Amino acid sequence: MSERITPDKGRRSAPMPEPLPVNTVDSHAHLEIATGTAPDSAEVGEILSQAKSVGIDRVVQVGYSAEQSKWCVAAAEYWNTSVLAAVALHPNEAPVIADLGADLEVIAKLAQHPRVRAIGETGLDYFRTPPELRGRQRESFKWHIELAKLHNKALVIHDRDSHDDVLSVLLEVGAPEKTIFHCFSGDVAMAKKCIDRGYILSFAGTLTFKNAPELREAVKLVPVEQLLVETDTPFLTPTPHRGDTNSPSQIARIVRAMALEREADLAELANALGANAERVFGSFSQ
């Protein structure tokens, strides 16, 4: 994500995939962008119901602004056995907010909520943010890292065109025990660094893109206990439906692609990914 975001209207929804043999978790979604509705709406319920029908029965709803993070918490409260929340200011939001301190206060308060299990998505994005604003972006990233450590919650990192600096900041400040690279976009060398440091790599529909051979090589290397899967709904719909609107149900396609690359049993991999998400984010039913 980048600028101010509007609901994802006007695009066709990707067709429903074949169900997985066991249930698993979408570790990163933005349901409010997909629907443009209230967190307790029938539209959100339909997305969750469709996902459950193909084996994705739990979703982590991820924040990118103060107001939208409130939406995340409300969704986690309402859908209280299938949705958990993460809250944060996106790295493209932080440098342009008029009163950064006020918005950070909102995030700090939301972070204490029992259904909030991660701080994110935060990080660095040098694709959208010009050099003169990157200092403010880095300070926001550091603040979120400290917040995650304060509450012993997972950190969800957005990293675009900023691999070296993200890794450097994590070493400088000290990474939380559970540090997740959302929509991992690095190469094999970066994957090896992250693996060695105990970070968790989450792969999205980009794994299936023709122009992403490095991701397919990287996913083969990650120990299964350091692996998550996500959609980044409504973005990054997997092949062959790239360009359509993504939804948590498409996890089934991504897990199949992941199993193929790793030469893994589909049911075992899906089960492991779900167990990893529960270990990182905690129980969805509590």
C-alpha cells in the first residue's frame, strides 16, 4: 500500500480455488479495503465465509493508519473466533501525517487491546517515500519496534526497496522475538540472513508471478517453523488471476504453489502454516 487508500471497487473477484485438505490461516489481509464497509458488515462476513469454505478459517486483519487500525480492532472484536488484529502506521503514512504524535498515541492505546496480537504493518518503503522524508519514516519504524517489544507482540514489517536499511534498523534497535517480513520480497541472500536471525518470512501471491524466480528459490530455503502465508487482500492476487481482487480464500492457491516449490505434502504444509500463525499471534478463540 502507498497513498491514502480507497475501497477496492470495480474489479472482478478472483474465482474460488479448490479447497485445502485442512484448515489454515491468512496471516495478512485488509478486509476494509476489499469491502469499504463497517467491520461487522455482511460483506466482511461473506468474505470470511467464502474463505472458510475452502479451508481458510482464520485471518489476521492488519493496520496501516490510526483510523483503519481502529477498524481492525473492531473487526477482531466482532468476528472473535476468526479474526485477530495488528495495528500501526504504514511507512508511507508516517512521513505525511500532520500530527504524527497524536496518531502514534492512538496506536499505543490500541496495542494494549487483547485482540491485537501484532504491531504492523510498519517498516521502510523507499519506492514511494522520497529521501527527504525517510528520516521520519525510520523514526516511526523504530517507535513501532519498541512498542512491539513493550507488549511482547509480533512485529509485521513492510519492506519495499529498503532491504539493507530494514535489516540495519532491526540490528540497531533490537528485533522483537517474533519478527515477520510481510510479503517477503527479498532474494535468496536476504532470505538466508533473515533465517539466520530467526525472522519469520511470509509469502504472498507474488510467489506465483512469472517475474519472481528469486521468491520461488527463497521459499525452498525457509525452515517450515519460520514460514507464514498471506494474501495481502485485496492486492497481489496469485496467478492465473492476477489483476482480479484478492481475498483470503486465495490462500489455497498460494499454499499449493508453496507446496509445489518445497516438494511438500499439501496437508502437512497447510497444517504447519496454521500452527505457526497460532504460535506467532496466539489463539484466535481467546
